[in-house]
Amino acid sequence: MRIVSLLPSATEILFALGLDREIAGVSHECDFPSQARSKPVVIHSRLPEGASPVEIDRLVREYVSRGESLYSVDFEKLEKLHPDLIITQDLCHVCAASPDDFATALTRFDPRPEVLTLNPQDLGDVWRDILLVGEAACRGSQAEALVAEIGKRQGILESQLDPSARRPRVAFLEWLEPIYIGGHWVPEMIRSAGGEDAIGSARKPSFRVHLQDVIEARPDVLLVAPCGYSGKQARQEYESLALPDQWSAMPAVQNNRVYALEASSYFSRPGPRLVTGIEILAKVLDPSIAVSREAESAILRIPSERAASRAAYV
């Protein structure tokens, strides 16, 4: 079977199921595991490399308002790959290619490849999608084993949580300029880790809020994880913000509980590593909880003196 994955999370699933040889092509964003980078790239972003967060937000809104795609498909390369299966998504037309992006290319295929479109809204959907990918790629038993292992890790984590303990209020910032709050499965991840999302709601898309909305939510823990950023990049982006005095009065800043996290690996991509993201959240909320070494090493605290700027926010 020859598989083209236009979705980074699907690429991760395929590799986890042992299908590295079957993967014929990927998107420019498929970077995990490292072997994914060696695969032919059949789709690229139209956003300029190195654009600022404000510029990215402006360009995305312009493309969307005109009904234009953010992605360009290398139709010639896609044709040459002769895929039997193409995996894409219809959840977020900003995050990855959708079926509309390559609909024209499909008309050239004879026979036409099977297209699997994923659209997860919560954690249950994500684990279900692993099974769907496994079934479509003839790796059903391996997919079941992977989902069982994820369930085992969730069970181990849940057994360490105190059900009677107060749940810390958490604000998860998915973008900073402007501010967007994490949605879909992120609030559920926070709850699974022992917290309570102070602003977002499970199964609802991420949405834009004003700085004052975050301040008034009075989160006990502030998580900074812009989509597509590493933990270090997230910290740098946060530290570059000019924030008002009220920001430093939030419990999260007062108590030195502001953290930068890597979004792509553990939160924004609906794939197997979301379970590591839950472990990361649990460790942030309760340092006494035992988690995997990967989860523990992914936590990057932003010191209080850097978490609160005195400049006026513009």
C-alpha cells in the first residue's frame, strides 16, 4: 500500500503502526518522527516563512475571508506517487490541508485513491481515529494495541489523582497575538490531568479573547503553547509581550505558575502523543505525580520576573 499523509498527526499514527515503508508522501509540517522529514513533500504552506504572529493572524484571516486555501498542492508529484490511500482532515483549514485542497488532483487518478478524512472533536475521537487509520491501512490489530497502551497510561495517571482535591483553574493560550484559547480536546486534557479550564470548553473550537478576559478568569496556572511553536519559542514570544499591571496580579503570575509548552508535539496535533500532553499537565498541576521522563522534561517554567512586564499593553 502507498499512503500519502497530509496531516502531521496521521503521519505520527502511521509510523507508530509500523507503516514507515508504506508512507509515500507527506505535508511540509510532518516532522515527527525524524524519518518523516525524508519523505517526499506534496503540499506546502502559502504563509511566508518567519512571519510574526500578528502577520500570520492577519494573513490567515485574509485568506479565509476570500475563501482561499492556505496550502498549495504539488499535483505533479502527487500523481507520480500513485497513492492508494490519502489521509487528510476537515477540522481546521488553518492547521492542515483539507479535502478541498486536492479535490482537483483526485479527478486525474484512475483508479482514484481512497481518502480518509479525520475530524476529531475530543480525546475519544482522537483514539477512534487511530483505529480508523489502522483499519484503512490494514494495521487494525496494531492500532488496537496502541490505543490500549494509551488507555493504560491514562489509567496509571488517573490512579494518582486525588478526586477530592481542589482543581486548579487553568488558562491555556494557543496563540498570543492576538490571544486564542485552546479548544476541542485541550479542556478535556486539562480535566484529565486534575485541573479545570478557566475559559475554554471541551469539543468547542479555539477562540479569540481579549487580554482582559484572561485577567478576569484569574487562572491559578497559565500555560503558553502557541500552535507550531517549541517550548523555548513559546517562552520567548510570551516574554516579548507588553502586559498591564493587572496581569501580574493574577494568581498564576503571583505564585510563579506560568509555563511554556510545546504545542505541536503534545497538544495541538490530535495523535498518540496527546497522552504525554496529559502527563505534562498533571505534572505541572501536581509536581508529586510520577510521569514519563519525556513529559517531565517538556515543562518549561517562565520565572515570575519575566512573566509580568510593567509596560502598557497595546
